[in-house]
Amino acid sequence: MRLLTRNLVASSLLLVAGVIPAAAQEAAPAKPPSFKDAYLFLLKDTQSKFVRLAEAMPAEKYSWRPGDGVRSVSEVYMHVAGANYFFLSMVGVKPPAGISRDMEKTVTEKEKVVAAIKASFDNAASAVAGLSDADMSKETKMFGRPATYESVLFFMTSHMHEHLGQSIAYARTNGVVPPWSQKEN
């Protein structure tokens, strides 16, 4: 598991190095970013995409779902927000008061959903920033199996991106182009 985690972390760090503009790389320190620094960089980008996409989606489409038994637009966003708190609980971060498992079904208004997404990502950034590099190798349990803090955070990122892709598909199906991929005039 640790070898897999290390390989995945190394791949992520290479990805981060590839997405940082060349000018920024020239001014960057000689050593590669730590897992925590790479994670926070990617988390900020993922937050921006989720928030911008949620804001671009018309409020009347928040109840849209591709079929019976499939999450609606608002449910996907609230699922991600709730999962951000859930994964952090595996590394000892307690969710703020008022966070519950039923948010996915009860929070459906666009403004509240967007606020919940922002708050969950802000909470994640703050929590991860408060961890030390040494904390990343601490052992914990993830779904009843041994894991490290690092592997929990890596899995959390994978989960976010799974649902970002889903949200992009929902948006495009409803005629909404992701803001970051729109052509500039």
C-alpha cells in the first residue's frame, strides 16, 4: 500500500510540476513540492472548478438528474461537500456543527449549495494546511483498512475528480460549458 501511495504521490507531483507555468517554475525552489504543498495546489484548482461550474449552472437545473435513481445536480455537489468532511474525519478532523449525512437530500437551493461547496473546500484547505509533512505518514483506517493520512487525502482527491467529471457531463448535457474551457473572444 505504501509503495502504491508513494508512486501515486510521485505521479501527482509530476502532474503539479507540469501544470505550473514555466515562469513560476523558474522562480521555484530547487526541491519538489511536498505532498501537502502539491495537494493544496490541486485542491485550490479543484475548488475553483467546482465553484465556477456550480455558479454557471442555472438554478432551475439543480433538480435535473439523468435518470431515476441517479443523483441530481444539487445532490452531486452536496455529496462532494459532505465527502470532503467525511474523508477529513479519517485523519482526525472533526466536521463543523450542522454537517449531516442528509445534506445531500435537504440542501437543494443553488445559493446554499454553492456556499456549502465553498465551505467544504475551505475547511479541507485549512485542515490540510494544519497537518505537518510528518503527519502524512501517520496511520489511520479508511473503510476499515489500514491507511496513511496521505493515502486518505489522495483517495479524497480522486473522489472529488470523479464527481467533477460527472458534474461536467451534467453541465454539458444541460447546455452549460465549463467556464474554464470556454473560448475567449
